Amino acid sequence: MKPISSKLDQIFSETPQPDEIHHNFFDRRNIGPAYEAGKDFFKINSKQSIGGFSCSEFSSLDDIYELIHPQDLSFVIDYAVKAVEFANTQMDNVLSCNGQLIFRIVGKDRREYTVCRKSFVSGAINNKITRNVSFYSDVTWMRASPKSWCLMGDNSQYFDLKFQEVELFKDIFSTREVEVLRLLARGFHSRDIAEALKISRHTVDTHRKNMLRKVDVANTPELLTLSRDMNLI
């Protein structure tokens, strides 16, 4: 079985329909290799190339995924499934969702290339993603690290591939505590934070103690490490 075929039902919940909300990124941003995919739907910019292959050689999302380096394939699939699932369940407006992924592909000449894939939601029904459009760039020259990713959109700061409990994290800290946390991450001391937020130093210290207690860590460095892992800062 081709690797992505069994995942399509998880990625796209519905087939694109005439009454969906649709952003036409594909035609408006037709720069370089690009494709649009959905359940039982695939469209590609056939005049471009990826890794030495003409895009006209690709007729499905499976064909695109078969280019991915074997050591990066499971990561790319995992990201795709979890990012769309997160958007469908945690974002107030899935059309705000967009992401960037860096991984390796094997070109026509059997050489490895590092590519950056930027994806945007292009279709939605009832705030569920029906299709997206992706643009490829060859970033081999940048020596970028494979398996790097970024997700943007509503509540995207709570998304992380490494932790299942990340969705619960957004309910742990209050808005003010997150503000204090992010200033701590920038190297601010309690006095500086109090001045920046126009609150007392005692209030800042109380927020700090409460955050340590809520996530059961001993000190601020541990708090910041955990928060970075959870994409809060």
C-alpha cells in the first residue's frame, strides 16, 4: 500500500464541494512547484519541476510522497495528519492555518535534496479542512536541518508533535501567566516584568510560583524548558 493513501481519510474529512469556502492560492500564487490536494482531488502546476522530475509526471499525492527520503517519510506523514487534526479541532478559523516543513527528497539523479514545503488551507466546510495547497522550494544550499517545522494560525502555539498532552497546556496557564512567562524567556527579571505589565512585583512573583506549582517543576529554568517544548514560548 502506498504510504499516504491510508492516511487521506484522516487528513481530509470531506471531498471538496461547490459550496465550500475556497481560497484560490493555487492560481494567485503560482510561483515554482505547487500542488493542491484534497480527498479524491489533486491538481499540480505541471510546468514546474521537483528534484529534477517534471511535475507533469505526478498524478496524485502518492506520487509526491514517494519522492520523500525514507528516513523523513514517517515524520512528514505524522506532521500532516496531526497538523490537520489540530486545525480541525483547535482552530477557530481553519483558513488561518498555514505551515512550513523542511525535509529531504530523493531526486531523479538519486541525489538528496532538502526542500521547504509551505502549505496553506485552500478549502473548508464547517470549519473542517477539505483541501490545501503546497509550494516547494529547494533549500539544499541553505544547509537547513531536515525535520524542521512551523505551524501558524489560531492557537498554533499549543501544537507540538512531541507531546499528546500539548492540547491541554493552553488551559493550564492564564493569559497573564503566559505574558509573564514570555517575558521571563526574554531574560526579564520580576521587577522589569512588573514595570512592563504595569502590575506589582509581588503579583509577578505570585504568577511565577503558581506556574511552577501547576506544572510541578522546581525552578524557572525547568519551567522555561518545558514551555519551549510545548511551544508556549
